[in-house]
Amino acid sequence: MKVENIKNLLAQSEPHKYNFEYECGIDDYANLPPVERWITYIAADAEPKKGYFPDATINFASEAKKNYSGLADCDGSGIKGNNALIHAIYKTLFSWEKGKDTFGMVSEFQSFFGGETMNSLFFPMVDHAGAAINQIPKMPKMTRFSRNHLMDYFVQQETHDKFLAVLQNTYGLIDYINSYHTIGNFTLVPAKFNAFRGIKCGIRDYWDESLKYLKENGFSEVGFDKDEFTKYVNFFFLWDYIGENGEPKDLNPKYFLRQTTGYIYRRGVFMIAMLKLQKLLGERGYNELRNSVFCKSDWFYSGYSDVIDMLKSKISCNTEAEEMLKKCLNEINVIC
């Protein structure tokens, strides 16, 4: 299942849907159903309190720690390894040069950035399925949602099937779970913003709220100025998240799961096309294209059609590249 490098990724039948959870190289983990993979992933770092949670939940977390403690963050933000593929993608598309820790320099911004999963799972799961989950009788009762409690719903025999049924019946949730660790949901953010947006109450790891914060405030801790926001959107292919007036969109909570899944796959198709374009043009040719097309700081592209027209104008003598870009736009346009 593990593809390991960009060449093998591009050889997949639908590379924009490749799940980076498979990069762990642990087949019995990769073969788990999507919900069970996520529960196992959080269990590997969980600390359910003895005497509060039942023994089955304590033991489940203990076994996960023993067997899967080496699982890395798919976005390349951790230090556990298994992230060579996403790091190579960041370097190829965004000229990211990894430093000694999890952060690296992006020369076009002259500041440090780190990997991030744009749209996370915990808060959307709680916000869309939490009320129904809470109706499932369970001890201990929750005073607030936590990863430990969700793991407990999954592990306890009397709640397991009902918990899975709630998730299966939450419109768009399973599709979202399958999409959120694909290439189109990974990006680079200013160093330390990853942790900041997870703990700041108003952001709660939501990408639309994250973009609003960066537009209004920048992130001064690492020298990312709010005046760089337009360039940031263009450079990291974030046009679907920007409205006609240049403001980050408010993602409708009712349709968030379906809408965001579409945005993830659309951006993924484009990122795959850019990796193919880099292969066609070579490193130097693609770097020149990136500087002339994606470093715009005075206006936003209106969307993929707009930016692909610009790309075509820069490579009008390359028929293969033009055909590839045409196919890319057609694929994007059929994704809702």
C-alpha cells in the first residue's frame, strides 16, 4: 500500500485520493476500516484514566501504544518518521527546505513553515455527530467531548455498534474521513501556527477560521505578516476557500463535510497536476513558473480556471503540458 515517493504516487489510478495513512508501512493498520484506523491512531497517544474508564478501554489504548506508537502525522508535522513523501511534495511544490526540527524555510516568504492538515477530524466529527453520539447510553458519562470518550464509545461492547451507526448515518462524514488525509488537505502554515490554531477557542482547527485569523493578524511569532496573505493563498493553491470579495469564505456548518471533501479533492487534483508539470518542465522550469504564477501578492486568482489559463499562457509551446492542464481542469470541474 505504501507508495514512498512522488513517482509511485503519480502512478496510482487516482493519486488525489491516495490516503497518506498508508505511508506508515504497517499493513494490519492500513487495512483497518477508516473509523477504526482513526480510533487506533488516537489510542496510540491516549491516556484514559484508570478507575474512570473501563479496563477494556485502558487495554485497547495500551495495545495501540505497543503496536502503533510509531505512527506519524500524515501532514509531516511530527518527528516520528514515515513522512518522506509529504516532505518531498512540500519541497517540490513549495520550495520548502526542512530544518533540523519539524519546520523549514520557504524562501519566497523568508520565514519558517511546518506541515499541517488543513481540515481536521475531531471537531467536525463532534460538531456533526456529537449530539447523536451523546444519545447513546454510556458510562462514564461525558461532561465534554474528548478523544478518550470517543475511543471508549468504540471499545465498549454495548456502545460499539451504535457508535459506528451514528457515524455511518451522519451525512458526508465517512467520505470526509476518507478524504482528510489525502494530498489536497495538506499544506504549510507559519511555524507554530499548527498548535496555536488547535488551542485557540475561536479557531478550533477549522481551516476557514484559520485563514480569517491569518488575514486579520498574520502570525508575528515567526514573522508572517498579514500583508503576505494574498501571496499565501496563491502560493499554496487555496482559491476555493476565498470568496469573490477576497475574504475567506464562511463554510456553511450544515454542508461543511460535503463541501470540504469537494475542496480537498479539487485541490488534490491540482496538486497532482503540478507535480506532473514539475516532472515535464524539470526543477528549473517549474521554479520559474512558480515564481511567475503563484507568487502574486497584489490580487487573488478567481479559481482554478483562472490560474490554469495563466499557466497555459506561460507554457504555450508545450503541447503535452497544455493537454495535462486541460484534463486537470476537467477533473476539477466535475468534483462538487
